[in-house]
Amino acid sequence: MAEQTFYIDEDVGQDEHSQQGTESSPYKSLSFAVLQHGDSHKFLTRKSTTGEVAEGAVESSRLDWKPAAKAALKKAKNYAAQQQKKAAREQELVAQRSKEEADRKKIFDEAKKIVIEEDMSLPKAVKIKLDETDPKKVTLGNGTDVKGTRVRVFGRVHRERRQKDIMFITLRDGYGFMQVIFSGGLSKTYDALTLTRETSMEICGELREVPAGAHAPNSRELHADYFRIVGKAAGGDDAITNRVSRDTEHATLLDLRHLTLRGETASKVLIVRDAVEFAFNQVYKELRMRKVSPPALVQTQVEGGATLFKFRYYSEEAFLTQSSQLYLETCLPSMGDVYCIEKSFRAEKSLTRRHLAEYSHVEAELDFITFDDLLDHLEHVICRVLEVVMDDPTIAQHVKELNPEFKMPERPFMRMKYSDAIDWLVEHHIENEGMEPHKFGDDIAEAAERRMTDIINRPIFLTHFPAEIKAFYMQKDKDDPRVTESVDCLMPGVGEIVGGSMRMYDLDELMAAFKREEIDPATYYWYTDQRKYGTSPHGGYGLGLERFLAWLCKQHTVRDCCLYPRYFGRCAP
Ligand code: 4AD
């Protein structure tokens, strides 16, 4: 190409393809000019035509076109070479990407042609849940064992991975996990190639023991001969793994609780919860206690006005129940010892890891007992519930995985009077909320209580709290009227999981207590009548199910121990 002359005006030139590089349409930089036209031309440059003229300089000097300096030309050449290389690389990448796209499309087009149909000449598949054991021996509904039976399973993709033409899928159905193998045509289908986590599917095949040295749930794997997608799960940015993961913030996990629940930890805790609730029912039945269901909408308070949720009940004021205790007490004369597992509601205004606004309350009430009877009963119920729960191998395994250090509590539980706890706190330099040494009459705050429980590191029955810091209905200790026959059960890691007491059963004493607390006894007529029509020494307790679980499953907060937690600032989803 013949040598041309290009103009570079560093002031008013423009590095645009619309420029021609002529004197009247100059470029701005030498690099741009060389990049456009190569270096075998003549390049004339000039600096500012508009700026101030340096003192002493001749006005015309800045208007003169001068040949580009050698060094500047060399720099521009290097720059141009670099840019050309970069452009070539980008082009290569685009070509590679479109080839990959085409290859993928080809694979997908081929894959779409593969149609999987169930081979009806194979033995009929028996529907099983994923935890049903013994690969070679499937028990049919009629109790007969069938060897080598084909099985049909339903579940969702928990994990998946591909090794060349073999796909390994971990299927989950809430009862267990199963490793499934897709080989041959199955792994080449469009559905298999685009399989996303949480996709729900039906799979048939033969269950075989895993090869020696390999690991899979229940040491078996399903060699699939047929599968069908029931519902595809979102992929890409919307894939479940992009929405909830180990690193997701706790608040987001709670916003996405419906997805978090699909994770192993959340589901294990809730499965343990189901077992614990069932065990309470079993143990109470063993003790011949009757289950009742008191109302949630009430007009009386039990645990102080500060945490009452108030609402308009038609034209009256009413509350969500704080505790079913008072109602349980009214059942004793005709039903014997009773219990309930109901929701309690507390308008707690602080955010702590052990307070919910709505929680499951296991409450019991026992008639004609002493305070010692109450403590013995409580210890028995807690230990027996744990025994029943841990007798189930699946639940025991879940607890072991959630809380590897879990040990059955030693009996008898440590029994410690409140006054001794105050001395213990003073000796251990654990201060009260006013940053002073604890003194008799202080409400032992959550932090101090937890520190004490963690140091002692075993269940504690903390008893005989002063009357002023406890509820109005608690029976006074006849040997020390300053204190009540009350108990909190404290567990390491959580603190208080149970609150209970003997109940004031003398009518006059109870009426005086109402007066002292400035509670109008009129709305409590049904409760005070209890003392009017054949009173009795009785007592009971309430156990927070979520706190019990937080302790058993070693969860940092009770919020992770219920399905959809409600607490200060959260009433959704
Ligand atoms: O100590 P509390 O307030 O006792 C009562 O309600 C009694 N009327 C129960 C009875 O004797 N029937 O509560 C009992 C237990 C506590 O030990 C704790 O485990 C749980 O209920 N609890 C809570 N759990 C979660 N969130 C809250 N806001 C709770 N408040 C109490």
C-alpha cells in the first residue's frame, strides 16, 4: 500500500472510526492511527491548538505539524500489536463458544430423540419409600418378602453428579436417601442431561448392594431401568443452591424457610421434633395422664401483662394464651392428671436466641402431690422421653449427627436452691444485670443463668425462687415463706427449658395474691372456684418444646427448632 500521511492532533483530534486522519479530520492518538493503518505511513502530530501558550513560546509553534517521534511510534506499534492479538483471541473464543453451543444443541437434539419407556416385560415394580431396608428382600403390603424385586421410588433430587456416561443421583423423600444410577440411554436423555436439584421424579430399577469400598445410604444403590420427571426444579440463577446455602445469612434462610427446610439439618431437627412430641404423648400415656386441649383465645393472663398479645375479640378485649396452666388445673377433679401440647404466645420484645412469640408448650398438672413428687415426675418424664426418642435408630442417628456429644443426662438431676445459686454466682464472680454481685431477690438473668448451667454442665433443678420474682399462683414454702415451691429446669447450652411450681390451693391466700398483683379476680372466677369446690395440693409445669430441642439437637437458637418461627419482627412466611 502506498505511503500516506495521517494527522494526529492530541488536543482536538478524535479516536473515532468516523475520522479520516486527514489534516481537517485528525485522530487524537498515534496508537489509534497505527492500529487503524499500520506503521508504514507518515504520521504528523501536534499538541494543543486551543490551550494557553506557554510563556515565551511562539504562538505558531503549537500549530505546527511535526513527524511523530521514533519512540512514540515504537510504543504505538506495540500497542497496536497487543490490540490485534487480543482481538484475535476474542474472535477465537467466540468461535469456540458457538462451536460448543452447536455441539450442545446437537447433543440435546440427539438426547431429545431418546424416549424412555418402562419395559413392561420386566417384573412389576413394588413401590417403596427410600428408607425401606434390605435390598434383596422387599416386604409387600401383605407381609410376604420378595427376593430380587424391582422397586419403584418417588422423591426429589438431593444431589447429582456425572462420571462420563454414568449419572449418580441421591434421591430424597423425607424418609431417607437413596443412591440411584443412570447408565446407558437413561443418562443420555434430555431430562438427565438437564437435571436440576429438587426435581421430583419417579424411578424404577433394581436395588443392589454397593461394591465393596463404595459408600451410599443403606449401602445400596438403585440401578434404574426407567425414570420419569414429575416436576422439574428451577435451574440457573434460580437454582435452589443459589438461593440457600451454608453461607446464606440466617435472616435470608428464615425468609426462605420453605426452601431451607429441604436441607439436611433443618429437616433432621424437625423429624427429631416429631419424635419428641410423640414421645411426650407416649410417656404421659404410660403415666395414665389425659390429654386435653385448652383454648388459645382467653381473657386472663398467667405470666404477667408485659408479654400479652391483645386483640379485639368481637367487641371485647382478649389475649392469645400465655400458658394453658390455669385451664389444666380445672381438669384435675374429673380427669385426674392431665397434660396438653399447645401453642403459647408471648409478646417478647427482645431478640434472644431462646425467645419466640409463638411456641409449643408441653404442660402438665398433677393432683394430690408434694413438691418432691413434682420434681421426681419431671425428671422421670424428661429421661423417659429421651429414652423413647433414642430407642428409634433413625432418630438416634439424627441426634448423633446434629449433636455428636449428646449423652443421656445422669440421674438424679442436680437440685439447687435459688439462694444457693445466688451464692454460687457470687463465688464465681458472675454479676447481675446492674454489673454488681448477685443478691437474694435478683431475677437471675439469661446470660448469668446460662453461664452457670454451662459451667456445671448437667441438668439442674433450680428451686425455691423468691415469691416477688415469680407468678402470683405459686405456693409458698411452708418452712420459708419468702420463697415458693417453684422449679426451673436448666440445661447446658440453653438454660431454662421448664418452669413449674406447686399451686396456691387456699382460696383466701390466692385472693390475697391477686390483690397484691393488682389483678382483678372477677375474670378468674372459674379458676378460683377450683379452691372453693374441694381444693387439693397440686402442681405442674410447662416445658418449651423448642428449647428442649435446641438442647437435644444442639441448635444455637430456638428459631431453628420450629417450622416457621415467629418472633419480634417476624410473622412470615
Ligand atoms: O416459665 P414459664 O413462663 O411458665 C409458665 O408459663 C407456666 N404457666 C407453665 C406451667 O406451669 N404450666 O414458661 C414455661 C416454659 C419455659 O421454661 C420455656 O421453656 C418456655 O416455656 N418459654 C418459651 N419458649 C420460647 N419462647 C418464649 N418466649 C418462651 N417463654 C417461655
